[in-house]
Amino acid sequence: MPFRSFALLVVCALAMAASAQTIREPAAATALEIQQCVQQNFPDDSMVQTVKMVSVDRMGVERVLEAEMWWQKNQDTRLSNVLMTFDNPPELRGASVLIIEKKPQNDMFMFLPELGKTRRITSQMVQGNMMGTDYSYEDFQRMQGLLSGIESKRLPDETIAERKAFVTESAPAEGSSEYSLIRSWIDQETCVPLQVEFFSKDSAEPVKRMTMKHASVTKETTGFMPREIAMKDLRTETATTIVIEKLQVSVPIERKRFSQSELERQGRFGGTSTH
């Protein structure tokens, strides 16, 4: 094959790969295709993040948490595991949250240094705030792409923060979620959710609103990733912003890290990275 033809094929292949996370005909896209485009921004193998979580109460008082997060997709099952281990504040050092994606319901565990043992997060606890932030354990699962199978419908497009956005709406099955309705505004260029509103069955207005700054979105080798994500609880007038300070994709992670025994061992001895 002549070099020019070969080079052209390479350029075309790279162009197709670069556009894998975008929708070529936005007007014709279905809600399912939009949801799939959002999911395609996640790596196909793994990522490691260093995160800072800044919570602000209604009086303006800040509380800062720092953590490391490991995310890995099992190549055999195509299901994902997530582990978040907190470094600060000192009273939370070694505290961890582990999520093992399963169908129809994920397994969730936590380790708290004060208890010295691993504890299962029950369905009653899922709606509770994670480590005192404005993110519930359900919110955290959804943000990590572990609750993506909810059927949704497409609404008329809108412009939000000067960005053209798809608008989708989904209604979780009764009893499966703390929310009765979830409405999402998804950037048409990057498939990153710009805003998500959460409704409860006893309120016509959203009870929570999650926003992502488009200016914080970075293009990684696998897709587009937001680096700043804010969750505001409209009932309590409190908010928590997650800032991703460091992000690595396709990082080797030992599978044993995502186990109850390792969760407890790492919490007790303060171990962190295995990569």
C-alpha cells in the first residue's frame, strides 16, 4: 500500500476514534443513544483520581475532604468496581467506600476507622449522605456510571450555560431510588452532563441539583471528563463540590484491591496506591 494511502487510513481511523464520544446527528439521536454516549466517556479499563470535596453549610462554613479513588472495569463481566479512600480530615483517614457493580443491585461496603471493621451499606443507608457530604451513596454510584440502566425519554433540546444540550428524563422504578424523576441536560458536543436535577415524589420542584462546569472538562485519551462537579441540596441550602485534582486513565490496578478483606486491611494500615 502506498505511504500516502496508509497515512490517510491512519488519519481517518484517528478521526473516528476522536469522535467516538460525540453524536454525529444530534437531531435524530434517541435517549438511549445519548445515554450510551455519556457512558462512552468512561475508560474501558481503569482510572485513578485524586479528589477534593468541599462542603459548605448554609452558614458558609467549609469542610474539606481529600480522597483517592480507584475505578476498574472487569474485562470479563464488563461490570465496574469503585473504591474511594479518604486521607483527610484526620478523623476520616483510612475511611473507605467500596462499590462492586452487580445486577440487579450493586454491593456496597464501607470501612470506618472508629469501628475497625467493614460494614455493608444497606438499601436503607444508600439514601444517606456519604461521609457528611451532599452526595448520597446513590448519587455517587450514578456519578460513577454504576446506575445507568434506567430507561429514559428525550425532551426538547435547550441551551444551558451557552451550550447546546440534549434534555432527557428518567423515572427510576418505585422503591429502587430516593428519587421519582431525574432530568439531565447533556452537552451535545462532549456528552458530559452539564446539569442534573433530582425530584422526589412529594415535590414538584427539584430537591437536588448537580452541575458541571464546561470550562473544567478535559479531553482524555478515552473521552471527555469533568474536573469540577457541584451538588446542591435545595432543601438544606448546602452544597458539596468535587474537584478532581489528578486523573490517570488505563492505570494497572490489582483486582484484589476491590475486596472486603483488602478494604479492611488498607483502612487499618493506611495503605494507598498499588500502581
